[in-house]
Amino acid sequence: MRKTVAIVFAGGCVQEMSVLTFRRPKSAVVFGGAYRMIDFVLTNLSNTRDIQKVGILTQYRPSSLVDHIGSGLAWDFVGACRGIHILPPYIGHGKSDWYRGTADALYQNLDFLDIYKPEDVLIVSGDHAYSMDYESLLRFHIEHDADVTMAFTPVTKNPSRFGIAELNAQGKIMSYMEKPEYPRTNFASMTVYVFKREVLVEELKAHAAKSDTPKSFHIYDDILPGMIERRKAFGWVHHGSWEYSRTLDEYYNAHQDMLGCSPRINIRDWNIRTNDMARRVAPPAPVLLCPGSTVVNSMISGGCKIEGHVEQSILSPDVIVKKGAVVKNSILWEGTVVETGAICDKVICDKRTIIGKNAHIGQGDDLKVNDEQPQSLTQGMTVIGMDACIPDNLVIGRNCIIYPRATGNEIGAANIPSGTTIKTDV
């Protein structure tokens, strides 16, 4: 196999994820209870023996992501030959700026590629969840002597949201369009690319030389269309689960698909690596199920203490569900506390949220869409930002959003109707 360096796009803010990405990039969002989105890509890379160096391009509020990655030890990217390198925007001797897009981020870090001089560059998005054998992709790329190879996967729902390709029998890309109104196939781009390094560098430099006017500079808009016309561009098809989860609805549905004896998304078989030791001195303690507690069809992470009832839910480490509390159809992140008698039905809670005694989150059948995220939050979930404190006895409807650090002062004592957004200074 030829020498390959990997680049991970991990710095994007996804507005559709609302309060879940107010203080972190989507790549650092919790997924599957015990993991972050970026864990899936880093696990894939760690299982690809020919990839020794990984650069992570980050920009938007990177603190939690950098803390989580740490030294790279959790994914075995340490040692004389292996390593993870965080590549934020920087000020240099020449002209530089914030990253203006995916291609610009690569262009500003060409020196990273110059240092290691790989023959190929594997570029992946750090905010999708899937298990993939990158070695098969790289082998396909080499066998076809491709200048660029894109990974595609067949999608069954709304393919017009993605970049869509037509491939011939040999895998050559015959056409490619970003978010076509009327897709001609269902092969969706996974934002996974392999480039010959010399070709990528040549294309980036040629486009950057066209104009000095600051503007967006993206792979899918500015690099790929010309390469597909002029270069040897191929598509490799991945068959298996691939979770895009760009909206709150998609995020919630993906978690529901992880549950049951035969889940559609079986992350237990993916052997995902994560950094359990980030901000810890020891791994979480085993789960504690107290007398009288019940857990039905749920995933419970280490450190949780359950005294009440948990059903059809996914709990991150150190969640506490107190006596008489009920958690159904919910996703609770690390350190959430559900006080005595509280009810959470279709709730997504960010870290360290406190649900007050006898509060009822997710009441009623009113599915009025959220006033702030009408395209992202429509299926009845209520989403609560980190460090929020829901007052005792409060009733909150469905499709609501509570901003981070909200307390009784911002929320008030009156019941909150469905579709409402409660804002704070964040």
C-alpha cells in the first residue's frame, strides 16, 4: 500500500443541531451514549494499518474536541511513527485567515502534507457515524490509478440532501451534483475522499491563484467539479449503516435505531474506541441498579445510578434517575440528574442538566414544530442545553428548546407550550 496521510474535517458548526452545538463542533457531539461523533472516524483510521499520521482540522469552539482527542492514545496514534495533529487556523508570514471552507482549510495546511510527503491523502468528515474499511477504499483507488476516489453509499430517504453521483460499471464518476432537486441515482457522497497528493496540491494552488477576493472555498463546489471533468475520478460504494444526523430529528431517530435485540445500527459490533479518561482520573464505575428500579430496552453507560424507570432510552455516563422518576424514549448526556417523580418523555439533554422534582418534560400530543428550528425539530422531542436547571413541578410540551444554563429565572413558573424556545445568554 502507498504511503497515506489522513485529514479529518472536524471544525464545523451545524446550526440545525441547535443547543447541542452551541459550545462544541458537531464532531464532538455525543453519539450512542458513551461516544463522540469523531470516535467513529478515528476508530476507522486506527484500524487502517497503513495510515500513521492524522491531521484534524478544527475551527469552531474546539476546546471540548481537543480535550477529548488528547494525545491520541485511545486510538493508538502515539509513538515514533504514529500521531494525531490538531490543525487550527493560524497567523503566518503570508496572508492567512479563518478557514473559508473545506478546500481553504486544506490549502492553508499544505505544509502538513509537505512534511510527510504521502503519495495519497485520505480526507474524511469527522461528524458522521459509520464503520468502514478504509483499506478497501485505498486499494480501489490504487488499482484504478485514480486521481480522486470518492466514497458513496446508497440512501433510501431524501437523496436530494446529498451530493449524488452516477457511476459506470467500472466505478468511474460519470456525473456529480450537489443536492440536486431531482436525483438521478441514490449514491450519496459520504464526504470521504482519496486524492493523489500531487494532484490535490496542484488543484488547490490553481484555484487559490484565481482571485485574491475572500470567499468560500470548498472541495465539493470548487475542486471536485473540475476534477471530475478533467481528471480520473472514481467512486467506491460502501454498503452498511452510515449516520449523517444533521437535524435533531435524524439524531433522535438514529439513537432509536440502536435499541432492541437486532438494532439497525449495531454499534456493539463496531468496536468503537473512545477516550474514557478525558477529564477523569479513572473510568466510570459500573452501573448501579437499585432495588425497585426497572430498565427496558435501553443502553446504560457506566457510572449511572438508576432508582426509577428507564425505557427505550440511551444514557451517557454518570446519569442519575431518582426514585419515582420515569425516563422514556430519551437521550440523556453525561451527568444529567432526573429528580424524584420527574417524567422525561422524548427528551434530549445535554451534559449536567437537572430535571426538577415532579417536572414533566414532553407532555401532551401537540406536535407544533419548534419556532426556532422548524425544519430540524418536528417529531415531538424537547431538547435541553448543558447546565440547565428545570424547576420543580414545571410542565414542558413537545418540540421545545431550552438554551444552556437556563434556570427558573429564564424559564419562569408557567407551563411551556409545545414549539417554544427559551433563550439565555450563551
